[in-house]
Amino acid sequence: MRILIIEDDIQLCQTLAYRLKKEGIHADHCHDGREGLNLARENVHELILLDRMLPSLSGTEVLKRLRSEGNSTPVILVTALGEVKERVQGLDCGADDYLVKPIAFEELMARIRSIGRRPRFIDRGEKLHYRDLSFDVNAKVLSCGETSCRLSRTEGNLMEVFLKNPGQVLARKILVNKVWGIDTEIEDGNLDNFIHFLRRRLKSVGSCLSIRTIRGVGYSLEE
């Protein structure tokens, strides 16, 4: 499981991340509302722990924006604001649960397990289309006309990012974060290797698209 912690108390973030890791849960964290909103928009987390009082953008505003954009990632609000009206407001903004500080870690884990047991809708038929390409996200099958090939999981995740942002220049850091995860330590050449693999895949299916290198910046999927 992968969790995003948006909390301005750095020590609390580090403590939670450490204890969650011992439970087999990977935790990314940040300390600013606006940064947290951008990370949450990447849709790579299965749960968000969200403080209400944050710099630049409040937790409730982060939550409202995510829900208005159709982001359904479960959110547990974690805050010192424990009055009934505060809890009601947080839940009405779209939170799935609410915890008042100081947090009992055992209770937090119970809430996480409870949310993890809830059924979530998965679109097993999602397909992405751009120009002459079609990509089945779940089956990881890339098609161009009558020709198709199956991609590895990492190749598929990388292709999904490109097809959701066609024609855009995607910075190396953004690609690494979306495919491998925030703060993940990978060798610098890993991304280049998988770009090379995807170029071969595009050529093998006969697509008019290619991945262009933007020197010093990143890559772009274009004709």
C-alpha cells in the first residue's frame, strides 16, 4: 500500500512514515497544501492522510479541489480541530474519515485497514487513444491498427503517462515520480532504458508517434 501524508509537522511526518514502513506501507510526505494537492493529483496513492491547517492551502481546500476534479482517493483528515462542527465540515468536504490529534497509531492503523476493506470501483476496460495508438491500461497491450504487443508493467505505466499527456514536454523528475514513486532511489539510466524500450515498441507496432528527447529537460510523445 502507498500513502501520501500532507502534514506541516515535519517530525510527525517522519515518525508516521517510519512506523508505517514497519507495517509494510510506503509513505510519501510533504508539508505544504499546494504541493500536497499537486502530489495527490498524480493518482499514485491508495490513501491520503491530510492535515487541516497547512501553509499556502488549507487541508479542506485541498480536499474540496480534489473532489471537484473527480479524484476519489480515500482521505483521512488528521487534525487538532476536534469539535463536532469541525468534524462534520471535514466529512462534508469529502473526507472518508477523521482523526483528532494526538494520534494513537494503533487507531490510525485500524482506520487504514477499515478503508482498505471497502470495495473500490476499478475500470477494467480503460483504454487510452491518441493518433494511431490504442493502449489497454489494465492488460498493458499497445495497439496500432491490427498490430499489437504486450508491455511490461513499468513500460505500461510509462506509456500511460505519455498517452495522458500527449504532445507535452514531461520533465525527467515528473516521469520518475509517476512511474517509480516520489523519493524512490533509482539509477539515473533507468528512465533512459525504458524510454529506449518504448521507442522500440512504438516502432514494432508501426506507429506514427515517437518519443522525442528534449535535451536537458525530459521527453515528449509526438508525431
